[in-house]
Amino acid sequence: METITHNQMYALLQEMNHRLKTMEIEIHELRKEPEVRVEYIEKLKQIEKEDEFQTYGSMDDLIAEIEQE
């Protein structure tokens, strides 16, 4: 086993802290509301023009309806 000085240990802990903060930022960004794909927007505009707009209980319901067409 390698001997580690206090300074080396401190440097390793700082690096780990930095990486943890970076991961927290990335996770937070991933949790933001997902973007709607372009083809979904186009289909929604078509439905709106046809005056057949309806509401959905969840995003999964909406996606299932769009993919069915």
C-alpha cells in the first residue's frame, strides 16, 4: 500500500468534491423538463388545425397517441 501525505489526501478530497459537484449539476440539468421532439410539434399543429384538440393525463398518453398515427 502506498503512503499518502495529508496534502495528497486533501488534494484527492478536493478532486472528489469537484467531481461530485459536477455530477450534481449534470443530474439537475437532466431532470429538467424534456424538450418535445419536432415531429410531435408538427403533429400537434396539425391536430390543432383540424380542431380535434384534447387533453392527456400524462406525457406517456400523449406520446402513445402520436405514435399510433
